[in-house]
Amino acid sequence: MSITVTLAPTARVAMVRIKGDVDLLDPRDVNLARRRLAFIPPAGTVHVDLSGVTFGGSALVHYLAELARRAMPAALHVYGARGMTGTVLDMARMGEVAVLHGRTESAPHSPVCP
């Protein structure tokens, strides 16, 4: 699993790209996820690109819920949740805490989202 966080230089906007299997049972992944969460500005808009996720289950749902909590009252935008990952997010009702964009829709391109 890899998590990359890019911050906008002047705005409270973050782009998070998650790749690989999201399995937060591995202590190394838990540590990585916590370190990356510290980069997210409180009350800022967060865009999450899941197009590189090969497996995303309950650990991904939990991590996205933490990102949504951190972003409040701004929005969490989730892009590229394909296949089973998209189904898991739908079943977990992530649409109640995040804006779920189309499964084939890419994250926006901007200075923070290259």
C-alpha cells in the first residue's frame, strides 16, 4: 500500500492518492496511514484518488471515514473506486459522509492535483 498526500500551496485543499491493497492489519500500513493523516489540514477539502487501489475493504472504509471527519465541515471527494472497491464503499454508505464521484471519473487536475 502507498499513500501520497499533496497540499495546495495557498488553499486548504489536499489530494490523497492511495494505491495497492489497503490492508490496515499490517502494522507498517497502520503506521503509514497515521503519518499521512497528519498531513491533512483540518477543515479542508480533501480529494481522494482510489484508481490505483487493487483491494479496498473495511480498512479503506475506516480510513476514508477518518479523512471525512478531518475534512469537516469541508467535503471529502472520492474518485476512481472501481469494481469491488466501489461496491464496498456503496455498501458501507460512504455517500453519507463523502461525495462519491463516478467509478471511472478521475480526480481533478489542478496545482494540488497534478
